[in-house]
Amino acid sequence: MDDIHGDEEIRSLTVAMAGMEISFFLDDTLPPQGTEEGRGCVSEITSRIIRLRVRRGPPPEMGATEKVFDSGRTWAIYKSDGRYVLQDDTLGSPSEPETFLFLDPDLASGEVYLTRDDSRPNLLHDLLGYPLNQILMILLLSKGEGLLVHACGIEDRGVGYLFLGNSTHGKSTMASLWSRNQATVLNDDRVIVRDQANSFWMYGTPWHGDFRSFSRSGLPVSKIFFLRHGTTHSVIPKKGADAVSMILVRSFPPLWDKSGMAFTVDLCHHLVTAIPCFELHFKPEESIIDFVRSLD
């Protein structure tokens, strides 16, 4: 942890997630933080370290820019002088973006510019805010690191279950049911999957859905389930291209990056080859716990 302290005031924070560390350093344009709330714990295995200097005010004047991706709603990515620039608004919007994130080409360092007059006492708790916090993670993962999936991750007595689904498919319901049975919920909405020494691991993130508890811990994935509501509990095995496509439509791939997409698709192929995948039809009842456990 590379924190800078002065009279108990915090001027930096390192957030660790899925073996990656992002350090934020406040410059003199921002007030020091008087609380340590929200500090992440540093992972024992670190594959990527990013250091970001945080400044208040508009970003510097930029030369020629190249549009990389525009969501058309809440964020955009472009390039300026070889650097990625992320902003929390669409390109050409009449309103001024509140946050700009500049990333050096190696994605190891950069600057954050906050255009609003922000004096929140817990500024470091989630400095980038939605959606840039997750867009940054998707960008980092696409560089050979992993994939962010729309899923509920469960650790049950040392066994890792990954339940993938889009909105209303039952992820938060699963989290609630398993938590009553002494299982650990990594997250009910956003889970990171990584290939760690030829073993696929899943990690919790702080970006939860309706089930507010989460864990940043990780463990190997034992089984993958694609959630469906049903009148009874049943499973249908899924393999090959069918399983790959089901993961992709329940994930957050780097649509703006051809090489990143190629890596993501390849990762999904290896994932469904290594891990048993099932389409799971279920009723929202605690009996689903024993049903899933019986598949071991």
C-alpha cells in the first residue's frame, strides 16, 4: 500500500481487485481525505499496477484526436497523442464531462481530471464513478488479463459456482438464497474471470446489484451456469460455440478493440473447454442449493 499520510490525512489510495492494483494520488488542487473508508486490500498475486495522479480542473489542451468508441449515452473513449482518453459523457454532448481519464500507452500510469468542484469527504471511495470505473477495468482486462462478466459468483464450502445472466434472470435471487446457506457471495452482478496458471479463477468486485454484500476474494471456477427461470430445477449441458456465445452475451467485452475482442473470444473458448457449463432452469426456492450441489 503506497499511501501518503500527513496529520492523519490521506492523500492516496490503492484499490486491489482480481490481482490488479490501481493507485490514486491526490495533488494539491484537491483536499486531503480524512477517512480510510473504502480502501481495498492488496492482492498477494499482482499482474498489473496502475498509478493515476488526480487533479481538479479541466484537462489540458489536446491536439488531434481519434474516436475509439462512443457509447452514445454515458461515456466515450478516444485517443490523443497516443494516449487513451476516457470521459463520462458522449462525444459532442452539449454538457461538459465531469471526469476525464488519461492513460499512457502501456496502461501503467495516467491522470484523472475532475471538472466539478468536488469536496466530498470520501472522494477516494469511488473516485472515477460509474461508468468509468468499470470501463477502465474492461480496458485493462482486455490486454490479456481476463473478462468482466454479468454474473453472480458463489463460494460454497470451497467450491466456486458462476451463475451468468442478464437483468431479471435471477442473479440477485441466487445470491440471496445461497447466502442463507452459509455460502460467500463474491458479487451478484459483476464478476471478473481470469486464467491463472491454466486454472480459471473468479473474483468479486464492488459493483453489486440488488444484493449489496460482496467479497473481493477469489477462487477457482468449478461450474458455470446460464440462468433461466423455470417451473422446476433442471440442467442442459452446453459446450463449444454455443457455450462461448452464451458467455459473450452475458459479459462486457471490449467492443472497441479488435485485438482485445480476439483475446476475449479465445479466453471464452478455453473457459468452456476447461469448465463444465450448463443452462440452469430453476425455481426461486432454497431447494436449488441441494440441486446444484448434487451435480458435483
